[in-house]
Amino acid sequence: MAESEEEVDVLVQRVVKDINNAFKRNPNIDEIGLIPCPEVRYNRSPIVLVENKLGVESWCVKFLLPYVHNKLLLYKQRKQWLDREALVDITCTLLLLNPDFTTAWNVRKELLQCGVLNPEKDLYLVKLALSKHPKSPETWIHRRWVLQWLQKECSPSEQELKDHAEPREDAARRQCERLQRALQEEMRVCADAAGRYPSNYNAWSHRIWVLQNMAKGNLKVLHDELSSTRLWVSMHVSDHSGFHYRQHLLKALARELSQVGETELHPTKQPNGESTAGASDDNHHNDVIPQLFHEEMELCTDLIESYPGHETLWCHRRHVFYLWHQWRREHLQGAGSQSPPLTHTDVLLSEEPCDDSSTSQTMDVDCVLDGSKHGSYTQDTKRLKRGPLLPHPALPSEHTFVSKILTGCRSTEQNRFAIAYRKWLDSVIGQ
Amino acid sequence: MKLYSLSVLYKGSTKANLLKAAYDLSSFSFFQRSSVQEFMTFTSALIVERSALGSRASIKEQEYLCHVYVRNDNLGGVVIADSEYPSRVCFTLLDKVLDEFSRQVNSIDWPSGSPATIQYTALDSHLARYQNPREADAMTKVQAELDETKIILHNTMESLLERGEKLDDLVQKSEHLGNQSKAFYKTARKQNSCCEIM
């Protein structure tokens, strides 16, 4: 079937126009897809619009893609001129078919920079492209470029969500609200893409980038993310990237909360956006972090027991336990009065509730602990009076956990992972 | 952790007859859903046809796990899930569904039944509820009941077939699959779906 160049040209013009019209007719299109349809049908439009889904029949792609691709390249090489509207339409068509085409995204960057294109439009195009290609690295990169560009253009000064030292004008509040909405939108885009492809590294990396560059370490956002991803990871137990995100959150929270603690020790300026930290108790931040780790280990335990044989969960356990181990180490070496009496709490394993009589026993079950005995008695009794102590993850409790898994275990993989974990505990943590 | 389809079939002497099915295709891209559904029907029927009476099996095919239970009275059920979904819960679900089905639908109607004629409406709600395996069923109870050693494991669909039989041929001949699905199958087989453009 030989197609003349004019036929292809006519077809392509028509397809590009049809796509453009589809968007005009329905601004709520939320997904694009390829319709498997091998028969060539010149007379009919290959563009299908059903509900909010835009489909392209597969037969036209082999004509459309090389043609449009070529046209754009000729433009970039200055061999053929395209007006701005044509550029917008052509890049849109190209990117919906093949979003990994960097040149097309870059043309759109240029259009953005000279004010022809609305950045919101590009964010929308990215979202659509991701519905078909949830991993596409170039697409995520472009999204970050647009977000950064928007940040620069829309905020004259650096916007710190933490910094609510004194009441601001309405403009600042609106800025804040806009940022909140933007954050939510980014999390939604990431979650959608993560759901469309298992262990979608690019989607989760983008999510981390958003935390670092848009939320800028805001504690509330970090806490919210921890709670909102909990269910997701529980339903995606072999998604490494999802669990890695939680590891990142824990690390970030531990770092931010520790800094808050230090500010409280040496108060220069009271940060009062930190509703979660609670400034009243000087030990409070030291409680929050262990609690976070404890909860994460509990989640991990629950999932390992419910869904045997998923290596991701065991990897997650290693990461979390290691982070906890590191944090505890760093904070033991800090000022004596601030450090939690870890030797004592390590003795209180998950099986036993807190017990006054065991204060005298400071078993050095963990080789790494050294200076914790000093001055910890008064802290111990103070803590006991405050309420039930959280059993913190520790080497003995981890060994108990592994034994428990091995005795009830009917899955060969689970067996293997448990044994490997024990080996890791002994060689890395136990030293 | 997803369930994609839940089907009840009758294992006839030469082929399996679909009685009722429920699907959750929300995680597939919109325009693929009708093909995916046809393939799930095709697969479920093929599995029941090639499974012995009184057997339970799990068949792995790409990133899917198909779990089947064919009872001694020729009633069969197939669950198609992803690889995260715990297989034990699938077998509990199959037991439950087939039991309920056999009490609600007279066995006289099984050999010649079809989704249009069979009066059994609970399949959709079962599928929806079991999307979260923990809400649907107490896992500990499940673990005690099922003897896993009796479940046959297949690493591919191919291992269900007779010597010399090819899956491609069965696809081409199948009445469950429309032309579009057959074409889709052809192109999908040739490509690495990771880098899919076409």
C-alpha cells in the first residue's frame, strides 16, 4: 500500500487538527491511549473521544509520528519555518505519542519563556502524557522545569511555609494556599503514575523532589505524607520505590525534628509553625522520633506477617532499623541530659510492659551503647511516671521477631529472607 | 495488590462454559479494557478446560497469577490477580463463591448456561470487597484451613497445553476474542511492553 506524500500530509494535518479540536471540545480529558487497530482507514479520523479519554487508533501512528517528528527537526534546524500555533499543536501531538522526545519539550520551554504558552497548559500536557507513559523520564524532567519556572516567576521572595513569625498580608496567604494546592496536585500526579507502573522510580523521585523544593522540609507535609502513603504501600507490598519514599520521609523528619530540638536548646527565634513538634516538653522531639520509627517497624512487621515472601518488606525493615540505629547513635553522643535512656528502654522488649522494678538492670544488650548510664536514672523515673514507655526497636527484639517468623513460616522465600535479615543484623548492626 | 477478574464456569466434556464473571479493569488504560476483558475470559475458560476435576492450581503468566478451583461436580472458578495478592485468600474466595453459586443456581442450568441466562448477582460485590484482602477475610483463619501442598503451580500458561499445542493458535481460533484483541495480541507478543510506543 503505497501512500503518496500528499495523502500522508493531508492525513497528518487532519489528525493534528482533530487532536486540537478534541481538547477544545473537552477540556476535562484526563487520559490518552492507543487503540489497537491495525486496519488503515484513511477516510475516518483515527482520533476517538470517549467520556474523558482521548484515543488514537494505532494504524495512523506509523505515518503520523515520523512525519511530525521530521517537521519539528526541520524547524529546529531552521530549514522550515513553523508559526507559534503550529508549533504548539505539533509538539502536543508529538509528545502525546512519544513523550521521551526532549527536543519537543524544549521547544515548548522556549514557547513558555516568550509568553506564548501558558505553563498550566504544559503541566496538563505532562499529566496526560504520564497517563500513557507513567515512567517517561523526559516528561518528569520537563514538569520539574515548569514548576521551577513557575516558582521563580510567581514568588518575588523565597516562600518559606515555616516562617510564620508575624502576620502577613493577604497576598502571602494566597501564595501559601496556591502552594498547598500545587503540592496536592503534585502528590496526586505522582500517586497516579505510581499506580500505573510497578516500582515507578521516576514518579517517586519526583515526589521526593517536590518535598525538597516545594515543601522545603515542612514538618506538617512530611507527617501528612507519612500517613497518606501508609495505605498505599500496604496495598503495594513489592513496590520498592514506595517504601523507599517512606524511608526518605523518616530520614527527613528525623533531621528536621532534631534541628527543632537544637533550636529549643539554643533559642534564637521561636518557630511556631511546628504544631506537630510541640514546644512545651524539652524531651518531646526526642519522643516523636522514636515513636515514628516504632510505628514504621510495626507497620513493617504487620505487612511481613500478613504477606509472606515479599523481599521489599524485608529490605524496608533493614533500612528503617538502620536509620533508627544511626539516629540513636548520634543522639547518644549528644548532650547527656537530652538523650533518652536507651539502655533501659532496650531492655523493655515488645513483650513486656514498662516495669518499675527493672530500672536497676541495665543490660548492655547493644554493644554500641556506652555513655547512656550517666545521669539516666532520674530521667528513667521521670519517664516512667509520665506514662507507658514505647518499646523501641532493638537488636534482641529483632532477633525475637526473626525467630517468630521462622517458626510459623510456610513460605520458602519468607524463610530465606528472614535468615538473611538475621545474618545482616549480626554482621552489620551487632558488629 | 489487585484482583482483576472473578469467573464461574462449567467444565464440559470438551470445553468450558462461562456462567458468570466480574471484572475490575480500572487499573488498565481505558482503550485496552475491552481487549483485556476478552483475554481474561479466554484465559479463564482455557484454564478450566485444562484442569482436572477436584484440583486447585495457580498459573503464572507474565505479571499475573491465575488461580483456579475445579470442583468434582464440574463447577469451576478462576481468579486472575497480580503477583502481590496472597493466593490463599484467592482460594478462600473461590471456595466461598462456588459454594454460594451452587446453592443459588440449579445445577441443571450449568451445562448450557451463559452470563445472560444465569441468575447470580453477587460476583461483583465479592470482587469489590476482596480487593482489600485483609478487610475481606481473617488471614489467620485462612492460613489454618488450606493445605497448600495440594495446589499445583504452573510457571506459564504453556504448561497447561498439550504437546505441540501453541497458545498463539488457540488465540487465533478463540471465539472469546474479537479481531481487535487478536491483533492486539499479535503486536503485544512482538514487543517489550516497557518501551511501548505502538
